[in-house]
Amino acid sequence: MTAVRAGITAMQLQTNDKSVTERQTGASAVSALSAQMADVRAQMEADEQTKAMMEALRGSNINDDDSAISGTQMQVVEMSAGTGDDVLPLTYDSDRLRAYFSKRPLAVLTRIAQVSTTSFGWLLGVLFASASGKLVPNSAAEVEQVAKLRKVIVSLGPFFIKLGQALSIRPDILSPKAMVELQQLCDKVPSFDTQLAMKTITDELGRSPDEVFSSISPEPVAAASLGQVYKATVRGSEMEVAVKVQRPFVLETVSLDLHLARQLGLLLRGTPLSSRLDVCDLIDEFAPNFYQELDYELECANGERVREDMARLPQVIIPKNYPELTTRRVHVAQWVDGEKLSQSTADNVGELVNLGVIVYLTQLLDTGFFHADPHPGNMLRSPDGKLVILDFGLMTKITDNQKYGMIEAIAHLIHRDYERIGDDFVNLEFIPQGVDTAPIVPALARVFDAALAGGGAKSINFQELAADLADITFKFPFRIPPYFALIIRAISVLEGIALKGNPQFAIVDEAYPYISKRLLTDESPRLRAALRYMVYGKTGSFDVDRMIDMLQALEKFVAVKDNGDGTAFKVDGVRGMTDLGSSGSLVGTRMVEASSMAEVATEEPDGFTPRMADAADDRRLTDTAIVAADARRAREALQFFFSSEGDFFRAFLLDEVVAAADALSREAAYELASLVSLEALPAPVLVKQLVPALSPPLSHKDEQVVASIRKLVAFFLGDTQPQQLLSRAASTESVAQIQALLPVIAENQVAMRDFGLQIVGKLAEKQTSRALSFLRSQVAAM
């Protein structure tokens, strides 16, 4: 994309073009939705407890320290390996685990003793605080006990750490303050003996570390509950790699913990504690993820698949994996330098977070292979300012039905079509198949209408809103499906990082460009139907403003994808360092010194190089520069329209264009007939009657279609009317517009010709149909 290398992103640009102003002041449904959601969020965060809960859900307090808590020692259970059928399963199977551990009572008793002795002091403190009446939600005593629980959890190992992390985002179980405290839970534990790690490498690879690596760090550079990482250089290639070695007996200990937890769940079945939560079902849902993370060969394959999927995003780095050096317990991948995104103070962190949104939406709605563990420590900023994503041990697959269902739900939400949203809940597995969702519609309408109503968040009765939400979740078999829980966590973590540097960040703004791209280019019948619904809505009327919104969002997607420019807002067409045209938000998010305007550089058609900064105020762009920016945008919009990706888009708009062309031709014929009396012409009576039959007066709908297509054409041409481009007295600005359009015309002659022939053919069909209808009426009158 042609870029205006402007060093300022929050400046007030001016233009006298009326059509631009009209588009900017006309709030789109998506922009309005984003603003209303931000207002609601601000009102909710005014309450201290609600703010703490929202921060906890975003993972704002997640501990991503590089070192372990002082004095922590992780406990595992050592046990002998079996033979034949008596071996530990490498995938989750509750029956095989029960059979395996029934033959190892000593290991079971050892683990029960470890858990009991480690947690005894903490449990005693909880009972004492509860008996004294101090242990109440959000109390100092509760926070103190949760802080002590963190050390207990880490010492008991991976199963309990994952359980603690899951609890830290459950406001239905813990108070907001307790959630915040538990999020300080750190997965980092003291490293195990390097000699054991080297022996594991030898056993797994069949060669000593010295044979595989020309150098390897004497101590691990990082250690977590599942394994630890060394920095090494591959012998013969001089490639720097990260070598992850699994902790001894971690698979055995995790398997035993899962088995014991499930046995406890069986004991609790039939008790009041299992009325809304079945522990066995929870374990069966949760356990397979553990085995995924403990299979480094699977992680290697996952990483290579994600690397291939993300090759389309040049600003994203996925480390290369080395399957020839990877086994189930040893993983080797490219070493990538970088700083944690959550700790970086670089000025492009916001852009990288927004790029991260594109990455996760690509996985979620396109490839269907979703990174389910976006911990802040797994996202880095490389020295050259790119986004690095690590650790693909935990992935989830999204089905086509789920992908399409989410996009359809967004379209229905924008149109506030609550009856269809009820059906979306079923399609997305929030409500079981066969449940009648009609009774849920009134509650849904109240919830969304209250949240999205005008007047801001102050007009919302949050008690009534909470009551309606409770009505939905408790009166219906409503549950959050496992795949969606992982999506919520991923998006929440990204949002949490973004909000630290940009309080105006809105996930709706960042998700919409990708969704628009899918709707405008995807060939699947369901998404084509969703695009038609998005633009025509329930009424079936063409909404040109929403179409332009989607085209503008597509421009932003290209900017993020190709340039890593993900600034949340654009200012009169300039966002970050990329020009996207004059239409868009008037709110900027990042200030840069005005003097940086001196660094502006442009790429223009030969013979036209305008001065970018205004002589009187270098924080403003000149009118000529604005027109040149619009010219570039026009070239890009038209390039998409006539590209192979735009095939369906052209077909989608064909009927509207034909209707507009037909209306304009009829209008011209009607005006001509009013100037020339048909009765005075020497022509047969039948011919005189045929002319008005072929050119009936314009209806109100015809006039709307013409106005919509004119507005869309103005958008494509950078808000310059066609007659301005054809005028002999063309200004320098018009010359720039023409120069910008010439390459598009040259590159897309065939597509333009074919589209023109389609229009002519459709117009001929309309006129033929009118002529035949006229002749039939004449014959019938004889």
C-alpha cells in the first residue's frame, strides 16, 4: 500500500469536500456500537469492585515474571514405568488411568500425603479465619489467604497451577480482589538438575548433547512447571535454537492428579455441590489439553502449521521448528530475541497488539487452528519491531459451523435481530440443539437495547441489566462451550495488554476490519448470505453507508496485514504512518512531535510531488496533499474492486449498478421527452407510445438507488465527481486523481470490459422485458 510517511498520527487535517464531511459525521453502526461499548465500560469501571473484576478477566495482573518465587520447590511423584499393557497412556483416558494407578497404591498414597501436608497449614488458616468471621468476599483476610494459596499451588505442580489459573478468571467463584491476587500465581519454578536434562536429551535423541549442539548454555535460561529451556547452537549449521526439556516425572504426576481429581468428582456426584458443576465432566473436558502440552512432537507440528498459516502476515514472526531434533520430551525451535509485549515501552506496542488481533482472528475465522494459550509471556516484540508469538503446545480447532456462526452473530447483533441471535446461541453451542429460543428473545432484547441505547452508560440501569443476564443464564440451559472459553481468554489477554498503553482501545474496532475482509472476499455460501444480510438487513434495502464502512475496514486490514500499522484510529485518513483516505474516525490515539513532519516522504505518480505540510502550520496537511492521499486511496479501492478477490463483490453490486444506470437513462429520456414533443414527431403512434413505456418515471426507490451508487462512486474516486475528472479545466488536484486512476484502468482493462458488458447485458434485458410487456398489453387491447 502506498504510504504517506508522516511522522504524526494525531493531527487535525482539514478538507472542504462536502461529501467527505458527510461521511465522517454520519456514524456507522459499527462505530456507534464501539463508542457505546466504551461508554458502558467506563461507567462500569467507575465502581472499584467491577473494575477489579474486569481487570482480572482481562488478565491484567497475570504474573509473567522470569524467575520463580524464592524458596519454592515443586513436588513430583517418582514411580516405575510399566511394561506391556501396563504403561501410562500418552493421551487422556480415564479408564486406563484408573487401571494404571490401581496397581500403584504407593504412588497414590505418596501424592495424597504431599497434597495434604503441603496444604494443611493453609487449610487451617482458612478454617480459623472463617470461624472468626473475617473470611468474607473482598476482605483483607480473603486476599491474605489467597496469597498464601499461591505458594501452595506452585509447590504442588502443573495440575494445581493450571487449576489456580482457571480459578483466577472465575468471578462466580472468587471475589474480584481474590481474582487479582491469584493472578499473581507464577508458573516459574526452580530448575531441575542440568545433568538430568542432558541425560533426557541423550535418551530422547539417541545422541549426546555435544554431538547435536556445538554449544549449549550451562544452565537453563528459563524454567517452568512442565520443563526448562536452554539456548544452544546446532552443530554444523550455527543456528541458534531454544531447547526445551521436559521435567522428569511430570507426565506421571499430572496423570495421577487428574485421576485423583476425577475420583473425587465421582464421590461428589449426587451431592448439592454437583448441582451446577460436574467435576468429572470438567476434568474430562480439561484433561486432554494437559496431554497436548506434554507432547512436544505435537507442539512442533502445531508450530510449523501456524508458521505456514501466518506467512501471509509479514510483520509476524513464528519461530521455525526442527522436527528432526524434536521428540515427545525434547523440543527444538529457532531462537528469537525480543522483549515481552506486556513489558515493552516501545511506541508501536499498540500497533502490535492490534496486529495480534488480526493474527488471532485469522486463526479463529479462517484457518480454524487457534492458539489457545496467549499468555503475556508468549508474545514478544522483536528488535526490529515485529510481533513474535511463541509456544504452540495448546491449540484448539474451530469448525466451519463455529467460524461462520460467529460472523453471522456479529451481523445479527449490528442489526439488533434478536430472534436470529437466539438461533446463533444454538449454532455456537451455548444452548443445546432442540431448545426453543423464542422465550429468550425478550430478555436478549432488553440486555442489548439497554447496553447499546443512546444517552450513554449513565442511562443504563445496571441492576435491571444484571437481572436480565441472570434470567438468560439460569432459566435456560446456557453454558460457555470450551472452545469459546479459550477465545475469551485469548481476546481478553490482548485487550488487557492494549489498554495499558491505549485506554481508547476497542476490540470491536480492531475485529471489524478482518470480519469485513472475510465477508467481502470469502466464497462460502453462508458468508455470502451473511454479506447480503449485513448490507441489506431485515428490510432488504441497500445500505450504502454500511458498504462504505466495510470497504474502509478492508483498507485498515490491509494496512495492519502488510505494514503492521494497527493504530486503533485514523485522523482524516492518516493512521500511524499509512494513508488510508479521508474518511474515518476523528479521534487519534498517539501523539508525535510536530517537527517530525519534516520527515514526510511520498510516492506519487510521475510529475506530481505535492508539498505535504502546510506552510502556516506544519501539523496540518495541505489541501493538495489531502487530494493526493485520496487519489492513492481511490486507486487501492478500485484495485480491489476489479481484482480477482473482488469477483464476488462486483457480482454482488451488479444489480444495484444496473438499477442505477437504468434509472439514470430513464431520467435522461424523460427529460428529453419533456423538451421535445413526441406528438409533433413524424412517427407511428405505436412508436410514440413505446418510448414512455421504455422510460417510466423514477420511483422513490429508484431515486434512493441512484443516490447510493453516486455515493459509492464518489468513495471509489476519492470524493471527486466523474464530471470533475472529465472537465477540460481540470485543476492540479484533478490531474492527480486522473494520474492515480490510469494505472488501475491499464491493469484491469479485461475486468472493466467484462463488468461493462454485464451492465449493458442486464440493461438490455430490462428494456427487452419492458418492450415485450408493452407489446403484450397492446395485443391484449386489440
